[in-house]
Amino acid sequence: MILFRKKTDFQTYLTTQKQRGKKIGFVPTMGALHQGHVSLIESSRKDNSITVSSIFVNPTQFNDPNDFKKYPVTIENDINKLEAAGCEVLFMPSVEEIYPDGVPSDLKYDLGYLETILEGKYRPGHFQGVCMVVHRLLDIVKPDNLYLGQKDYQQCMVIRRLIELTGHTEIKLNICPTFREPDGLAMSSRNLRLNEEERKTAPAIYRALLHIKENLPKGDLLSLKESAVKKLIDNRLKPDYIEIADADTLKPISKWNAGQKLVALAAAYLGEVRLIDNLVLN
Ligand code: PAF
């Protein structure tokens, strides 16, 4: 695996590869890699001649400075995992390399409704930060294919919108399924921050979503949502939200006509760690 830290060296390399007709797949990450990331690398390897990944813990997307400080960093392990998965190229820039003029304060992506609901509501500024870094990374890599995990359902929708807004419409967005531990917990870099007791409790978030999926009634969904929230609280999780929404627009659905495709989404704190998960329901 070739490792680049400087944008210019990385771009020179990519330009040569593109001139040789190589198809580029891109898996952006913030490190602390797990099997879910590995599956994204594997998907990219199937569709492309070169798979590029990036590791950059992007400061602009952390609305909570403590969350940024405590974000797990496991670089050596990450490099080994990427190499074992067959990733050809890794970009690991510094903050100065990505934001040479500091963080732009005037840049605002028009994400519309997506920015005001669910993660947008509970993590103000988060998606602007995600867009800021992904925009820069896409400008640098200009991949044929981009790979993201469905675990960050709303982020996938935001990045789809970013691709439109920035005119990078030649990039195909591939959304890959969530990877789960045997007990159902969605794999996430933040799981590394759970203590032993919390780790045992954490799958309650998945079970609450499964409860919604298995009991989905036609008509009013309010009491089902309430019972799912109760399941979290009973397990000492502190929910930010549990929502049932249209799978394509993320508009909340309170009465279901059995026709719409639905997704259930949840975010909850376990101690200091904020977990998110989702399940497509039908
Ligand atoms: O999902 C992530 O790991 C990050 O939000 C991303 C897409 C790499 C941007 O920093």
C-alpha cells in the first residue's frame, strides 16, 4: 500500500493512474477501522482497478469538542487492516493540508430539510463539517466510485446532495450494508469507547429498531415509537430520538399507509458515548 500525506504528491500519482485508464474507488474514513470499513474496501476492489482510502479525523464535523478529543485513534492497526483488505493507496493528510487557509467560516452548503432533522437537529453544524471535508476529498481524489456505509443513513443522503451541489455528478455513490456484531450492535469506531458493562447494554438500540420492524402496524405509528423509546430507557440508554421516516426523503411518518418504504432511525447516549443506528423496515 502506498501512503501519501501531501495532497500534491497524491494528486500527481492519481493523475498518472487515471491517464493509464485506471478506475478509482474511494473509501473515506476517520480511522479506528472495523469490519464495516473492510467491507467497503472489498466492495470497492470488486468494482475498480485502484482502491484509495483516507484517514482524517475531521475537526470541523465534531459539534462536541470532547467527542473530537476522545475520538479513537488506532493508526497502526488501521494501516494493517487496510493492507490486509487489499487497499492500494492511503491518504493521511494533516489538518493544515486539508484546511491550508484555516476553517472557512463563510461556506454554507444548502442541505435544506436534511440539516434540520434527526442528526442535523441534535448535532448542529455536523453536516456542514462533513460536507466541508468530503467536498475537499472529492476535489482531490475525483473517484469514479465512492463507498459509504448505510449505518450513517442521513450522512449518505447529505453526501448525495453534496455531489449534486458541487457538480461532481460523475461520481457514483455506493451505499453498503451496515455490519453488525453477533449480538446485533452496529459496528462503529465509537464502540471502542464503551466500557465492558456499556458494551453489553449497547445492542438495546438495535433491539429497539428490530422491535419496530417486527411490530409495524398499518396506520398510527406513535405508540410503536413510544414503546421503542421505552426499551432504550429501560436499558439505561438516553435517547436523542427514535424516528420512523420515509426511506427516500427522511420525512417523519406518523401514519403508515403500507405503501411507503420506511426506515427507523435512532440515536442514544450510553454514558458519554453517542450511538446511532437504523433499519430499513420494509
Ligand atoms: O463517516 C465518516 O467516517 C466521516 O463522516 C467521513 C465521511 C469520513 C467524513 O469525515
